[in-house]
Amino acid sequence: MSILRLLVGTRKGAWTITSDGERSVWRIEGPQHLGAVVSHYVADPRQPGVRMMSVGSGHLGPSVFISSDFGASWREATTPPAFSVEPDGVERSVDHVFWLTPGHVSEPDTWYAGTSPQGLFRSLDSGDTWQEVLGFNHHPDFFQWRGGDKDGTPDGPKLHSVIVDHSDKNHLLLGMSSGGIFESFDAGATWSALNSGVAMDFYPPKEDGSEYEFGHDPHCLIMHPLHANRLYHQNHCGLYALDRSAGTRWARIGDNMPREVGDIGFPIVVHPRDPDTIWVFPMDGSGQWPRTSPAGRPAVYCSRDGGASFLRQDKGFPTQQAWWTVKRQCMAVDGMDSLGVYLGTSNGQLWGSVDEGESWQPIAMDLPQIFSIEVEATP
Amino acid sequence: MIRVFLPSQLDDYTQGKRELSLELANGGSLADVIAALDNLYAGMAFRVVDEHGRIRRHIAMFVGEVMVRDLSVPVAPNDRVQIVGALSGG
């Protein structure tokens, strides 16, 4: 019987929550790195037992830790991600490593990291040493692409959603909050924006009626793990889908969400065997932007038709006065036959569904503020 | 000997040791003290000083009773150096 582990990064350390394929009983283990800010805690699907963790701190600088024994022991990167001096003399400093992505299956020692402030880094030695992807970080237009620090999240602008196309190891995509979505077809040497069709209503409209090419605020970008042409992203300005086989212009599928709920949120996940099935967790993006469950009634919304329609899924959740925030790394799916869907809240609650979102059960209720959830499955 | 006092935030590097003595040939700067500490406890320097040699925002360093923000500050053989986790966070 398989073993399923949820790797949970929080503002105060990391936890591992384990179950078997039945997913009826969960065992909570931890904390590890108690007190550290763990933005992302990721298993390597290429090498069972290998995990990587972004470790920050309220006081200390950022680092990355690696385990090769399912988290039993950890070693620190000898050269964590760090900026060199920019060509124009700007000296940026990595505040925290926000995102970690394993490389292509054909490159088992390669990892990517996204940082705050925005930077892209790559390790070719399983996370021990990290180098800048200079084609991105030192791109002549980089400081035009990204918004200023005022356009970042409250704890700093992020580079997130680093994706390595499973069908092409040289095809990379990423999101910048803010800055937009960018992609490279040559392993990071050159980049182009991929934001056509995406609203940017926090900027004034252009006088000539054209769209902004970059500067957008994608919150979370995903590519289907089997169908590389199928992309989705949850944006500050709505929910979008893109079928690359039909063009390069994003369609706002969030227009098909109930109007009273809206299409603002942070995370989005896709069914690993069905590119038309996605889940999102909408949050209130009106008025003061509370970023909490609309009307205090948390719900996941699922689409089975690529975003043409959405179904509310809230069975098991509180029905009132539950003002949840779910951050962009805080939804995950497990790949089991009856797909498990998981979400973690900023008030430390971890919920799971073993019936593809139809009903939800609490798994852990008293963790610190949850920053990320990833799934590690072993036979 | 330079006496160095370390904060609890660095316990993982020092195995809990909070105080030690260093000897720098012909004196040196605070940067030399940090480099010597990193030789003893690999990885520590980057946690308290950023990639451009700046003391991190929520770390304070004292030479004697004076809080300094610049690693070029000279450190004399009998000086007391203290690294402090700033009173921040929640």
C-alpha cells in the first residue's frame, strides 16, 4: 500500500503529515526547523526520499536545506541563492527563497528557485550550490517587467510558479508578482512575456487601447503534467486558461464563476489525469481586498470542463464566520485514483478531500500560518 | 583575543555555543571576524550578512558598546564583538 505524505511549510517551521492510500488516518510529525519561515517544502519526484526546503527567518538571511532520507537529516546549501551586482550597479539582496521546483526528469540534479525580490536561480548539483539564471535576472528589460516594490505582496515581491515543461527540458515558465508571466525556450537564456488577454485593471488603460505586455500580477501558474499546451493561472485580476494549441491569448474563465463569489484568489490546481478539471479557492477581492472567503463561507470551486462552468464544493467546511485565506502554494492534489485535494489556511488549518472535492475533512487544525503544501507519494 | 558573543538564532550552527574567543593576526575588521566565524561554522556568515557585505536588516552587531552597520569597522585584539537578533518579528 502506498504511503502518502503532505509536506507542510509554515511561518514557524515545517511538518510532515502521513497517511496510507486509504487516507482516513493521518499522523502529524514535526516540527522541523521550528521557528523558521518555510516558504516551500518540496519532494523530488525523480528521486524518492529527496526533499528540499526553503528556510528563512525573522532575523537571519535566507537558505535552502536538502534531505536525502525523507527528512530524517538535513544539510544546508553551501552557496544559497544570492544576487550578483547588476550590470547597472544595483545591489539586490535575496530576502527569502519563495519557490522551489525540481528540474526535468532527464536532469535529476537540477533544481530551480524563485526568490523575493524577484530572481530566478538554478542548481545543477541537487541544491548544494545555486547560480543566477542571468538571462532572466540581468535581462535589459527586467526592471521594466516587474513592478516596483509597492506592487509586491506585503512581505515582498515574488518570483513564483517556476515550471519546467515535461515535454521540453528547455521550456521554462514563471510568474512574477508583479511583473507577469514569462517563458523561455532555451533553458533561460532568452525570455518573452506571455500575458496577452490578461487584465491589468490596477493600471490606467492605455490611451491607444492596446494591452500592457507585462507588469501583470499572476498569483499562481500551472501547466498540466501530461498536456503541456494546457495552462491555467489565477491572477490578481481574475482566473485564466490558455490552450497553446489554439494560440497564445489567455481566456478569462473566471467570468463563468458566480458573480457574488468572483474570480479572485491565489492557488489553482489541476487534475493530473484530466486537463479540463481544476480547483480554485476564491477569496474576496473587493473593497479593501480582505483576501478571505467571500461572506465568511469558505468553498472550493471545481470546473470539469476547462473553466466553462464551476461547481461549488463546501461539504464539511464551516458554513459561516470562517474567514479563511489560502495562499498560492497552499493547494495540492495527490494523484490517487479517487483524487485527493488538500488546502491549508493562514490560520493553520489543513483540510483534505479524498473524493475530488465533494466533501472535506480536517486533517490538522492548529498549525502555524500555512505557507505551502506539497505531496510526496511512495509505493 | 577578541571575545565574540552570539545570539540564540545561530545555535544550529554553533551547537548552542554562545561565546568564544578569536585571534586575528595584526588585528582586523568586523568583516574578518565574520569570516573567521564562517570558517568555524560554515554557512553562518550568509545568515547575518547579505551577498553584498551588508549586515542583514534584523541583525545588529556591536563592537564594544557601539552598534555598527558597516563590516569595515576595525576590531582591536581586546575588543568585545556581539551579534544580536534585533527585537523584531511576531
